[in-house]
Amino acid sequence: MRKRSLFAAGLAAVASLSIAASAFAFSGITNGSFENGTFAGGSWNTLHPGSTNIDGWTIESGSVDWTGSYWPASDGVLSIDLSGSEPGAISQALATTIGNTYTVTFDLSGNPACGPALKTMTVAATGASTEAFSYDISVAGNTLADMKWTNRSYSFVATTTATTLTFTSTTAGSCGPAIDNVVVTETVPTPEPPPASEAVTLADCKDDGWVLVVDGGGNHFKNQGDCVSYVASNERNSGAVAP
Ligand SMILES: [Ca+2]
């Protein structure tokens, strides 16, 4: 049985608050609404690999249409058709913390100007599973005047400090899935809640029990003797192995 005092539970709560506060260190995605950069105006700008026109984003392959007045964006005035002249892919590298969970939300529609009706795409993050998304314009009934944007979500656990997030069209032709309003939020793992509080007894220290118990500060003991000493000293000789 794992035991610790109420005092330890209080300390743990303070510790978890300070860990949660570190979430603010994540700066999120840059230009997730595709509003910033060098837009040449008009209905759309077709961009190819090498283009640095869209702040924060890299064109990975094929081409995408950075779309302006052609249709209303879901957020702001600019959005992306992931199939420009052909299926394209765009990406952005994020500074991530290994083990933290990142939730990517984005708005999805489909270019209704030409087929296929079913617009398909994938979202991928370095070291995580690729997920497929689709938007069927024949079901949604969207038009260039009313794109009927929908909100979608993808999440991953970071396995590296530099995660590349990639949106890829898998729709042939020049009328692909349309995306806008990409938002990435970070969730820091919650530490295990402290077990029920109860004072450590001599019996707890015996028969390798010292391995399982902790002192009032959440510290483990180096050996059975330290555990016994903790009990015998009325919890003054605390454990020496930090939680
Ligand atoms: Ca936008």
C-alpha cells in the first residue's frame, strides 16, 4: 500500500499547478489562418515548393492555391485549397515538448468548382499516426458563396522537440480540400493524483514495504533502515530519494 500524508498531497497539488503553468511556454502555430504573408491579390495565388509567400508555412510538394476572393474564408479573408494545379502539401515545424499532447483543430471544406465530389486529405505530425479526413461537396451542398466550413480535429503526442505538422491533399485535379483556421493547443500530462493519505508505520517498512511508501514530502526511502528511522523519529528523518 502506498501511503503519504495530507501535507504531501498539498505539496503535490502545488507541484501540479506549477507544471500546468509551463503550458504557456508553447507558442502555438504561426499564421494558422493563412492571413499573413505576401498575397498578390485576386481570387487565388498558386504556390509551389520554394515559395515563402505564406508566413510560417512551407509548400512541401505539388501546389496549393492560397485563396482570396474566390470564396469566403472561415476565418479572416484568406484560406487554402490543398490542390492547386495538382495535389499539394503544406507544413510547419512546431517547437514541442516530448510527451505532451497537441490538439490540432482546423476548418475544412471542399472546392465546389470541379470534381471529384469527395475531397480527401491527410494530417500528419512527426512520429505520430497520419490521419485521413474528407469532405464530400455533394453531401455538404456547399457553394463558392457559402463554403459550409466544418471543424475537424487531429491530435498527437510529441516524440521530438521539433514536430513538423503537414496537411496533404490526396485529391487529384485542381479542386481539392480547403482548409483554414488551424489552431494548435498543448496539454501537459497530469501527474498521478496522490494516494489516500495515511501515516507510515513500522509495519509498512518491513518485507520490502519501504519501497512502496513515501514520506510527507513525497520522497522515497533508500532502504528499510531509512524508512524505520522516519517512523521512529516521528517523521523527522525524511526519505532521501526525491519523487
Ligand atoms: Ca483565414
